[in-house]
Amino acid sequence: MTKEDVISKKLENNNYKLTQQRATVLDVMYENKGKHLSAEDVLLKSKQKMPNIGIATVYRTLERLASLEVVYKTMFDEGKYRYELCEDENHQHHHIICMDCGNISEVEEDLLNNLESHLEKKGYKIVDHDLKFYGYCPDCNK
Amino acid sequence: MTKEDVISKKLENNNYKLTQQRATVLDVMYENKGKHLSAEDVLLKSKQKMPNIGIATVYRTLERLASLEVVYKTMFDEGKYRYELCEDENHQHHHIICMDCGNISEVEEDLLNNLESHLEKKGYKIVDHDLKFYGYCPDCNK
DNA sequence: CTCGGTGCAAACCCTTTGCAGTAAA
DNA sequence: TTTACTGCAAAGGGTTTGCACCGAG
């Protein structure tokens, strides 16, 4: 089953049509695995494949993909949302943001289970977490 | 040295005047220690003390206080900034956000040193971090 | 054929900025 | 008196929405 099959199944199951525009946005997201694209980034990359696509369609598509858990939608301190393809189930939203070049990369470890269980003992129910480090990436840290 | 003394020293050192408006915003922030207020929250609470204060002044004041490290300015996923009085130096920005009532509280632990030193070994320079848990607070988790 | 999807432009929300008048120091 | 600060309203940036047309199923 190809990536498109997986997605179109998900769309189908929710009465959504797989239009050219949605396929285009999906292609862009797949071609940028691991990157955190803003809506405008997605628009510009989509326009290279389909010049007439509009920003509203991009937003609406990304919104739907986020609700189907095909992409993650995260607000960073810069004040706009960024969208990232969901790689697999155990993605943990650990970002490291370079304060110089602005690059956002992922931290793969999961050292937070202790902290989560500590909070659950206090009566919280933890559903998700989002950890961001701010600093300088190896290239800029010179 | 009272709280106002500390602040007015900081303002003085930066050629800033301690106006009625700034004093009002500071009072509001002190009266809401530990809370994460939006600019509009601050405006409404300030208007109770000084009805003519404007939103632009609130934003400008909070911006100055943030640059003086008197308050923290953080963007949450709802898409707007929230401001919080800096309590002390070892504040770690560990937030827990209730997905039901929307309350934001603080997590005091610091279990992230391992993770930070791991990243520094990889060549990163870590300056700060921001950890958010999403879930349900003890009250709503029933 | 039907109904959801699209592009455009206008509306929206939050935040910032320009300007003429105001008030700290 | 001097210079920074204020309130207002307008502008800005990102996101959402209304509407008439379009196209996937």
C-alpha cells in the first residue's frame, strides 16, 4: 500500500475527496519529511506543481490533514503555525530551534516518562507534550 | 527594597520612565503571580484601575518588561502571547495546559538536564527550553 | 447529477506602528 | 523644558470565512 493509498483511505473514511489540490499538498509534505513548513512555505512549493492553488485551500487542506493526524500543527514563538508530516506513532514533538539560523530539528529521545508519571500521580491526565529547546545548532555554534 | 523599587531601578537603568500606566500594568502582573495572562486579560484588569489605559500601551509595556526580564512572554498553541511575572531565576517554563478548562499551571521539576547535556555533546548550545504538557487537570479529570 | 471543494476577496484576530498631544524627570 | 510616553486609529501579518463556480465520485 503506497503512501497515497493510506491517505486516500483516511480521506475516504471521512467522506473527503482526494482532489488534485489535496494530492499536491500531500506531495509537498512528503517531499519535506522532517521539516516544519509554514502555510506560506506549503503554498509556494505547491504553486510550483499547481500554479493556481490558493492559500485558503492550503490552510483548509492542512487543517483536515491535522485532524486526520496526517500532519502535526504546532505554534512556535514566531507567531505562526508550522506543519510537519507525522512520521510514525511514537513521535514526541521534541524540537530544537536554532536562535541564529532559525532551523528547527527534532530530538529523538524520550526522557520524559518519569515526569509524566509524576504528574499522573498528582491527578493529572497527560495526553501529549511538546518540548522545545532554544539554542544554537552545531553549525551556528562556532 | 520593595518590588516597585526593584522595577524602577531596572527602568531607570534603561532610561525608561515609571509612568502611571506602567505602574498599573506592573500591579496587575504582581496581583496575578503564577498566572499566564493574555494582553487582553492585562488590559481589562488594568482598566479597572485606570479606565483610559489603551491596548497599545499594554503591549508596549509588556514588551519592555519582557526585554528587562520582568515578565516572560510565551506563545501558546491557541495563537496568542501570554505574559507571566518572572518569579525567580530558576524558572523553567514547564507548563501543563488543561485541554478542558484551559488552565495553565507550572511544573516545578527539572528532569531535563540529562537531555540538555546530551544535546550539548552533539554540538548544540542550549540557551533555554520550554516544555508543555497537554492533558486534564485534577479537577477536570473526573 | 450532487455535494463537497476551490479561488478570490473580504473579514478576522492579535499585534504593531504613526501621529499629535501629554506628562515624567 | 525636554524627551519619552500615551491614546487613538490605522496598518500589518497570519488565518478564516462567504460566496459563486467547479469538479470528483
